[in-house]
Amino acid sequence: MTENVDTTLAPKRVRPPSNWLSRLFESKQLGWIALALAVAIPFINATPYVLNVLTTAAIFVLLASGLNIVVGYCGLLDLGYIAFMAVGAYTAGIVSKAFELPLLFTVPVVLVMTILAGLIIGAPTLRLRSDYLAIVTLGFGEITRITANNLAITGGPSGIFGIPGILKIGDFDFQQPAVFYFVTVFVVAGMVLAAARLGKSRLGRAWRFVREDEDAAEAMGIHTYKVKLLAYIFGAIWGGIGGVLFAGHFSAVAPQSFIFLQSALVLMAVVLGGMGNTRGVVLGALVISLLPELLRDLAEYRYLAFGILLVIVMVFRPQGFWPARGYEPERVPTGDKEPAVAGGTK
Amino acid sequence: MMQLIWDGLFVGSFYALIALGYSMVYGIIKLLNFAHGDLYMLGAFIAFAVLSSLGGIPASLSIGALLVVLLLSMLLTGTAGVLIERFAYRPLRGAPRLAVLITAVGVSFSLEYGVAALAGPNPKAFPIRLEGEVFNLIGARVSLPQIVLMIIAGLLMIGLNSYIHNTSTGRAMRSIALDRNASLLMGINVNSVIARTFFIGSALAGAAGVMAGAYYGKIDFLMGFIIGLKAFTAAVIGGIGNIKGAMLGGLVLGFVEAFGAQWFGGQWRDVFAFAVLILFLTLRPTGILGERVTERV
Amino acid sequence: MRIKRHSTVLITIAAAVLLTTSGCSGGLLGGGESEGESAGPIKLAMVIPISGSSAPTGKYMENGAQLAINEINEDGGILDGRELELVVGDEACDPQQGVASANKAVSAGAVVSVGGYCSGATLPQLPIFEKAGIPMIIPAANSQDLVNQKLKNVFMINGTGKQQSTAALDFIKKQGFTTVALVDDNTSYSKDINVETAKQIEEDGSATVALSTSVTAGESDYSAVVRDIMNANPELVYWTGYYQEGGLIINQLKKAGFAGQIMVADGSVDPSLSEIAGAGAEGVYATMTQTPDTIEGAEDWIANYEEEFGSAPGPYSTQSYDAVRLAAEAIEQAGSTDGDKIIDALEAIDGFTMFSGPLKFTPEHTLSSGGFVILKIQDGTFVLEDDLS
């Protein structure tokens, strides 16, 4: 399978790119073009509003690319992904406030804490079946939020506010909105690239093998438990870094930002964009985070629209909006885990 | 202490009613219907819409009116469940679990925010209120409405149990749960039986929704989310796919929560419930009553 | 198919870029601040809940503010004829949305903020308005955390959590309650009042706190807290959260046969409280700043409001009305729309007439007296019980 193809339902195309548009989208330069565009926007318009929206969108892209490792590459449905961002954001906020450190220096602690969180959530649950896992991760997500709301160290319901900036060298403050935006864009670009590379690595192939057929993967000598745990930990790291950026961007962290809805939105970005396809996921994340800004008046209906879209996409286009292109020969679906019955197969 | 047990029992019977639908659907087609809790919400809102359109109902008639509305709401919620199965789940019946789960999340969102768009996002006061005598029963405060509701819940569960064990459709359901292909070969109309399963499960959740609305007096479009999770927990505790297990699980979870809230404080109640879920899933994923080998390759 | 799909994607991106950049006021290289314009309407930002469960209150606030703006504009505006304009943003009681809307308002060129309802969503807006040098006149949000940050640009014209707790204590002493149970819903605003009231009761010593606990918002069954309250058996239960859970808890307490009195904080003062609580809500007390219904001589104002919007004013209509008038007064005094000058003008204000009485800010930028009164539910509506004077 390629990095892109999601499920057995995905039609697999083996055509080479045929027109300039497709070539553009498949081109290796696309990432650079997108980065250039992201860097260029503030030179056209740098109002606080635009910078805020763009920074938030960039952080959301980071989250989506992290969740893509777990859901897209490895096929583990995580409904509580936002908890990792919460762990990252709270750790960064608490440590930087307690020691009056710039946020940048909290990154090592954040990494340790998020990896720990990934282990704590992953270790007992990854032996579970996929549907149990989904609910358990949802439970962990809620536990994390309620705990943050109840503890004194996390500031209770008000959360933590007045978090120091990300870095200050002399008179140059990286916290200025425009500078912070550029920092965010470069961090996110780096992390997205890393996620894509990870997907193409040996480990990435193992993940997809596990996703497609766990038993076969096990039989072929892949330590599936370890491989899944690694997917979890990588996802956690991405979420944790997202949390640091979140803490820096809003200078405040409150439990309300980590409700289930947020996890669901990140999941939607991954699913709508195209599970496993980094480019699709980035696009999905941009659409999900920017669309409400463009259609403010329809804010009431956006979750309804997202819900219906999820169903439609799953029923008709499980590979997401961004049609994934397979460069490997088509494989005959190897039979589902559940035998299909009449009426079930169309 | 008796109060604690009674409160746990009462809340637990709500969990049990909802857990039944979860468990039936899961037992038969291995589908975790994430939107099940939202059918509970839908049932409450259907009853709300019916009652509001009727206008004022005299308090003396409220129990009778409630029963009529309960049946109507069960019927409509059941139909909604069948439609959801037909258009969202059936096309994916051969698909990987991940795809189906994501669809279920989508259905859940559509129901929640669809109702929010139609009825408005504000909580609604339920038009019928069950008020009644409070009396003391071996050290616990028990009210008449509580007893009425528990009797209704009990009757529904007993009815379901005998339906599954004594009718041909019930036999068909059990047979599909064991082996779907073989059932098909034996001449069972699998699709119609699955549709019927969805109808019953959704109708029960709808009934629970109406009862909650009438008892607590407030409904809102997100009321199904947490209780759906709790019902799933109850189903897992009892042994998912097992009807008696779902009832037992509901009651056990009710107790466990009541005691948890007592020991750790009310704000930790949900944390406690989810922790119990995770413990059960990791240590005894088959639940208290479950003995079936669930993972088939 | 493929081509079409790709073009759709491209168009989406292009549209996104165009829309976000249109109406631009200059990029990083362009410079050119939009503030300090000397012509055109003066914009006031109002970030309030428009969606979510607090949306009805948001509407009351928006209408109240709009009424003041209409009146001022009809009188010829301020600063030699410039009109006022309200820029409304949604916070939905969510910090993230609050931040987004605050940034949007700053970009729209607002010079004073007159919004803020949910404390949790208002807190992260403070640094945004502070950085932009925009004074905030907060009409409703009143968590002590807003004061504790000691920001120069933040002014609160609603009583603070501390002042509300003092009012609660005054009433407890006046009525001679000796045991009190405090229940909050674990939100920033609510917990603040709970903790503060517990502290003041203990310092005062005339009553004891029999129970101080939290519940989770958004549930239906509160039998656990009802049990705790029945065991503690206090003479008064003080619920400091919002009306949805408040209604349920009152109902369940009454069903359980609770014989003591119940009091709620200002977040529960909403017509829906007695709808949800049913008959049990009769006789429930509330700590609240004056509402139009309870203010003497406000009949004309209420009539104007009803004529303008076709519905009766609600909680925080008057505070929002006053916030706009106060902002206009401060801009007029400052003689410009410069943030620092407006802040100085606000600090200098002495005796400005508001619904809550003549205004002079304390050094903390709060009201010297919270203006809290005690309301009581009679026949399903809140009426004035005791003005605590």
C-alpha cells in the first residue's frame, strides 16, 4: 500500500498524474509552495485578527498531523486526542510560570510528560479491540479535562493565565503576534514534514501493515503492541508540542478548551482530508479551522454540517476529500474481519 | 446508606435501559453505536415537541398523558434508529471497524446539532412534571414517581428479555449474533432482523429519554453524550452483547457511582465511572456475565 | 471528476486567502495603524455569548448596549458629532472563541470594549485588549480572577465575586441563618463565589459552613449533592452556579423534602430557573445586582427598551446600557479615542449616574460597593426582597 490509501473501500488508482493541476498537487514542491504562502500572508495583511486566525489554524494543522499518525497511519481511533495537547499546554504553563522560564525551555519537560501520558493511556489499552479503544480514549480525554478542572495546581476552572512568552532575547520578543506566527509556522512545517517522513519510514510501513491486518502483521514478525505504542507516543509528542504553542498563543490555558468537541474536530480534519495522507490532512485541518471564520453567520450549523459530512464521506468516499493516489498495484481486498452478508456488500 | 443504595438503583435503571440498546446492537452486528446516547436525547425532544404542540395538560392527567407520549416517542425514536441504520450503517456493513466508528461519531454529531438547530440550543423545561408523595422506605426517601418510573423500566426490560427468548425474531437475533452467514443460509432475513434490533434498542433509549425529561424536568441537546458513555460503561461491566448483563451493569454502575461520589466528592464522579470502565476493559473485557469468545479472526 | 475536485480545492484556498486578506489594513511592511482615526464612527467592541446556553443573556446585553448607542447617536454623537457603533463578537463561554472574537474586534478598530459575560471566556481576552491599549468596561463577568491580574485597562461595573459574597453574608446574618451549605458548578465564576463566601463566613463567625462542594455542570441527576445536603442539614443552601443546574438542584432538593431555604447567585437569575425548578422555586432567594424590574423609576427606561426591541429587558441589560454610556462619557472627557487617555478619564470619573448609583472606581477598578441586593422568587418571577441598605 502507499502512504495514502486508507481502507479496503478506497478505489485504487494507478494512473500517473495527467494534467497540470494533478501534477501540482502531487508535486514535491507543494509543501514549499504552501510554506511560502503561509509566510507571505502577514506581509499582505497583519491585523491581530488575521494573525490570530492563522496561528490558531497552524496549531490545528499540527494537531491533525499528529492525530494522523495514530488514526491515519496505524488505524487506532483516538477520540480523546486533545488530552495530549492539554497535558502539553498545562505542563508548559505550570512550569514556565513556576520558574519564570520562557516557554521554549519547557519543551523538554513537556516532551517527558506527554510521552508519559502516551504510555499511561496507551499501555493498558492498546491490547483492546479498536472499538473499545475508541471509547477508552474518549474516557481518558474526559478524565484529563475533569482532573484539570478539579485540581488546584492546574488553576481549577479558571485555568492558568498570564503565561510568559515563548522567548525573549534582549529587546526582541518572540511573543509579538507576527513573530509568534512565524515561529508557529516553522515549527508546524517541520513537524508536518517529520510526520510525513515518519509515515514513509520502516516504522511507517509497519504501522500500515498493522492497520490493514494486525494478525498478518503479527505473523510476519512485527511486534504489533510495540508498534502501536510507538504510534501513540509519536501522536502524543505532536499533541504536546501543539500544547506549548497553544499556551504561548493564548497565554492562558483553561479546561474548556479541551472538551470532546475539540478532539472530534481534529478527528474530522483527519478523516475529511484523507486518513494517512499528510497533504490531505493539512488541507482538511485548514478547511475545518478556517471555514467557521469565513462563515461566521452559519456558526450554529457548522457542527451539524460536519456530522453529516462525516457520514457522507465514510459512506461514499472513505478516502477523504483529497483523493489518495496509489502507485502500487491494486491489491485484492483480503476479506474483511467480518464476513459480509447480502445487502451488506453493494 | 439506604439512601445511597436507592439513589444508585434509580440512576442505574436509566443506565440499564440505555445500555440494553447498546448491548443488543453490539451483540448482533458488533457495531458500537456511538449515537445511541443521542437517541435518548431525541426521545426526550420528540416528547417535548408533542407535548408542547398539545398545549397545557391538566396535572391530573399527567401520568396517562405521559404513557401515551411515551409510546409515541418510543415509536418515533425507534423509527429514527431504523433510518440511521439503513442510511448510515448498512452501507458500511463490510467495512473496517474504523470507518463504521467514525460514521457513528458523525451520526452522533448530526443528531445533537440537528436538534440544536431545530429546537434551539437552550435547555428546555419539560412540559409534564411528575410530582408525588415522598415516603420513607427502610431509611431511604423514595418518591412515587421514582417507583412508577422504575416499574416502567422494569416492565420494558422484562418484556425485552422474553421477546428475545420466546419469539422467532428473538431467536433470529440470537442466531445472527452467533453466526451471521449461517443465519442467512438458514433463511433468516438478516437485514430486517437487524433493523428490528435497531428499532427496539432505539425505542428503549427514547423511553429512557422521556422518563428522564418528565422526572428531572430539563432537557437539552447534549444530554445524551455523557449518559451514552455511562451506558456503554454499564454494558461493558455487565458483559457487552449480553442482555441480562446490560441490566446488571446499569445497576452496578449506578451503585459504583453513588459510592464514588460519596467517597471522592461529586466533581470526581465521572472520573470514577470512566476509571471503572478502563479497569474493566483491561482486566475483564468480557464483563461480569460475558463468557462468549468475542474476538473472531 | 478529478480535475473538478482539484479546482474546487484550489478555489476554496483562493477564496480563503482572498477573504482573509480583503478589507486589509496593511501588512507587516505596510504599517499604518487603524487606531486613532479622527473621523467616522467610533467603534465599541462587545464580546458576549451569542451562541451556547448563555445566548439569551447575550441578547439582553446586546440590546441594552444598542439602546444606549441609539440614544447617544440621536443626541448628536460624541467628540463633535461622531457616531458610536457596536462591534459584536461571540464568546460562547469558550475561551478560544473569546480570544478569536477579541482579536477580531481589535482588528475592526474598536477603541473601548464593553463586553464580557462568562468569566472563563473573558479572562484570556484581557491580555489581548491590554496589548492593543484598549480599555475594557466589563458589564457582567465578575470573577475575582479578573481583578487579581491588576491590569490597568480593566474596569468592572458589575459587583465582584467578593462583593457578592459579602452581600450573601449580610443577608445570612440578617436572617440569622447559622448553618450554610455552599454548592458551585466547578466553573471559574461559580467556584470563586463559593470559596469567597466560605472564607467570609468563617472570618465572620456568626454562621458555620456545613458543606462546601462542587457538582459537574451539564448532568441531570444531582442525587449525590442532594444526599450530602440532606446529611449536613443546613438552614440555607447557597447555589453559586448557573440556572440550568440550579433549577435541577432546587427541584431535586425540594423533592427530597429539604425544609431549609435556598439562595442562588446572579448566574442563576434567569426566568428559566423557575421553569426548570417547577413549583419548588417559590421563595428561593438570589444575590443579584439590580435588574430593571427592581429599580425604582426605571419604568420609562423599560418602556423605551420594549418599544425598541419588542421584548422586556433581562439580566445585564442595564449594566450593558451603562457600560456604553460610561464609555461615551470617558471618550468625551478624554477628548480622543486614545486608549491611555480614556483609561485616565475612566479613573477620574466621579459621580457618573448609573443604575447602580453614582460611579467612582476603586483603585482596583471595581465599584466601591457592589450594589448587590436580595431578590426572591414570587409567582415564578424575581422580585426585590431586601436592598441590604
